[in-house]
Amino acid sequence: MPADLEPTTGIAGAGAVLRLVRHGAATTRGDLVNTTGLARSTISQRVDALLSRRLLVAEADAASTGGRPAQVLTFNRDAGYVLAGDLGATHARLAVTDLAGEILAEEAHDIAIADGPEAVMAWLEAAFERLASAVPEGGGTLLGIGVGLPGPVEYASGVPIAPPIMPGWDGFPVARRLRERFGAPTLVDNDANLMALGERTRAWPDTEHLMFVKVGTGIGAGLISHGRPLRGAQGSAGDIGHIHVRDHDDVLCRCGNRGCLEAVAGGRALAAALNAAGIEVRSTHDVVRRFREGLPEVTSMIREAGRQLGEVLAASVNAFNPAVIVIGGDLAEADEPLLAGVREVVYQRAVPLGTRSLRIVPSTLRDRAGVVGAAIMAIEHVLEPDAVDRMLAGS
């Protein structure tokens, strides 16, 4: 049983009761009495409130061998839904999910984040409206919204802070605007953090320390520590794309500094280098397409980008000591040469203890990692015990 679900002896509200059932720590009222130490009448009152709100459902225990059968309590994933958005530099994926994070409907679009907040937010609100209308009858009400942005985000306020590739977005109240528009709790985070959360939840649920590296137009990372996102004091943890790469002071980054990792090894940098070499590409997707066409120059360039990324990740392994590094993002679709370059340098340069059992793997969720993570972020927020208690009080 996870540490935060161990038996308690104090007062446990309905939200805490729901948490125990959601995570499989209790399945009957008797289990809840034994786990919480509360009176059966108190448990019944709180279970009844959750049943009334449809957050729990109860069925007779078919395995009962005599007497009055116990009711088996299960979490009702259809008691509500959340909206999730993963906005990248040039494209977006949106979804509506149930309360287990399973996608009910989704959309993917090419849209430039550089068009500015007013244009992008108006588009996002209209798309969320379409997705909400796709929820099946009986799917409950909108309980929360989660959004990822391709830049630094102050998580507590849901506001982007000086994002290098998002002109006009600095200080824009993304979370507040969506909260006021849809009347639901809204959380906003850096997209790499949400990709890390999505990948960890779906593919590595038992891994306590994980690093997700997004290699697309730019480069960023999301960190999971003790099973939770590690955002840092102001939300800028994992911004590895602007770590300096040696011997590249001649390369100017969009952030204004020179020699940044993303200016050397990001998709935009590779596209520019290929164009300069006479191989026409317009985007990171084109770089991957050219790789799949078998052009050796492209394969060599991607592997070298992996080596440059590996230099930074070797230092990250020494500092953070993850059990798994997941490589995702658009450029990771060319995962063979990219991962080969990363592994070559990380296993050579990181300390032996840090690499003893380290796994460096491609993303399982691919381009859905961010939107799944956004949904999970929203779900965990609205189903926190205190939030559930407030929801029931409002009901």
C-alpha cells in the first residue's frame, strides 16, 4: 500500500474515502472502517454522499457465501470528464477524457503558438467546446481542465513566464481565462512536465524517478521525483534546452544566449543545417521524413544531435540519478540514430553508479504523452480529498 494510503486513525472526509477506493486500498465499507478507524455509521454517511454524487458505485458481492452480501465499492470513471490540451510550437493535440484518463474524443491540429495568446486561446476555447459536446450521455459534467505550453510556466498561477518561442504570451493569464470561460478548475504546466507525467502514469507506474526529454523544434525535459512532477521553486526545473554546449559559442539561441542545446541539436537547428547543406526541409517533421528516405547525411546529423543531447543528459544523470530516461517529441520519431547518440555519450560520461541500471528508451505514448499528462494533472487535482469534499459541499 502506498505510504499516503496507509491506515489512518483521525478524521477522514469523503474525499479521503474516495481516494482509498480509487487506489484499491479498500473495496467495502468494512474495509474502510478497518483502514480509517472511523465508525461504521460515519463511513456509511460518507460513502452515501459519494454514491449520491456518482463518484462511487456499489454492487452486491457475488462471492458472498451467506448472510447479507457486502457491497463492493468501485470508483465511477464516468462521473465526470476533463478537457486536456497539449500545445506545441507548431501543432496541438486536444482531448476529452473520463476520470481514469481514457480518451473519449481527440483532435490534432497544426497551429503556431507564435500567433499569440488571443488567436490561440480563441481557437482552443472553440475546440474544447467541440470536444465537450462529444461526451456520451451519462458522462457527467466537466470537472477540470489541464493544458501544457511549450515554455516556462509558473505552475501556481498558470501563467507563462518569458517563454522564448511564445511571443506575446509572457504573463498571459491562461488558467484564469479558461477557468472563467468554462467554470472549471484549470491547471497549466510546461509541456515536457506533462509528457513526463503521462509517460510515467501509463508506461512506468512503478518508477519513482523518471526523466522525459522532449526533442522537437526546441528541447526540454520533465522530471518525476518520488512519483510526482518536480517543477522547482518557480516551475523552471528541466529547462535543459538552454544549457550551454561547449564549442558552440558561434550559435545564437532564440533566448539571446549563445551555444544553447536547443540551438545546436533541436529540430529547428537541424532543419536550418540541412537547408544550408542543400537538403530542403521546412520543419522537424521534414527532418524525420528525410531520415526515413534513407539520406545518410540526415542520419549522421541526427546521431550527432543525439551526442550533443547526451552531453547534457550525462550531467543530468549525475545530478538527478533517474532510473529511466524517456526520449520523446517530434525528432524522437527518428529514434534509432538519436537514441544511439544519446546512449553513446551518457553511458560513457555519466558516473557508473548512475548508469548501472539506467534505461534510455523511446516514448511509449509518442505524440499523446502530453495530452494524457494534461488529463492526469487535472484529474488528480479535482479528485484530491479536499477538492472532493468541497465538491460534495457545493452539491
